[in-house]
Amino acid sequence: MRAWLIGLEIFTAVTALVGGGLFIAAPDGSLLGADPALLLGTPFGDWRVPGIVLAALVGVGFLAVAVWQSRDGWMARRLSIAAGIGLVLFEIVEFAMIGFHPLQAVYSVIGAVIIVLAARYPEPDAPQR
């Protein structure tokens, strides 16, 4: 079960880093087939800032959580749960801003699975002083 948790966290991190990087590299969305018209009515003029947010928050965040979880770090379970909740919230905000895309549903489910897996995993002991 722990291997699945870490695997999903790494998968999420890698796909967010790649997706965010492609948005940063081509802010017109052409590398991912993302229509710039989807951003009308949002604070974003192109896909660069959303790409930075995706790479930084989801990509780097999930990578850090996966590493911490793999080391059985203190509060790793809680961090994984928080990351899963954060991913679901990220997808809700994305839906509210640009409308529905199937990947939002996929990553919302991944976030929910991460929450469930982490909740079932025992919390490591607190560090001794």
C-alpha cells in the first residue's frame, strides 16, 4: 500500500513538472494543445503563470512529499493527506476558472486515492529529543 502511495505521489510530481514546464516553454499552450481562449476571464494572459504554479505547487510539492514519505519522515502521513487535499482543491479551482477538462477528474481521483492510502498508513513515531 505504501508503494502505491509513493508511486502516485511521484507520478503526480513528474506529470505536473512536465506539464508546467511545457506551459512555461510555450505560454501559448501549443505544446499541450491548450487553447489560450480558456484563460479569458481569468487573471492570466497566457499559460506561463499557470505553468509555474503547476510545476511549483503540485510538481515540487508532491516530489518533496514523496521523498519524505519514502524516508518515513515525521508527519509524512499527514503531509501526504494534505497534498492529496491540495490536489483536489487545485483541480476544483482549475475547473472554476477554465471549465471542465477530463484530466481534472483524473487528478481529483488521484488526490482522493492519495488521501485514502495515506489515511490507512500508520504515522511514523515522532523524533526523539
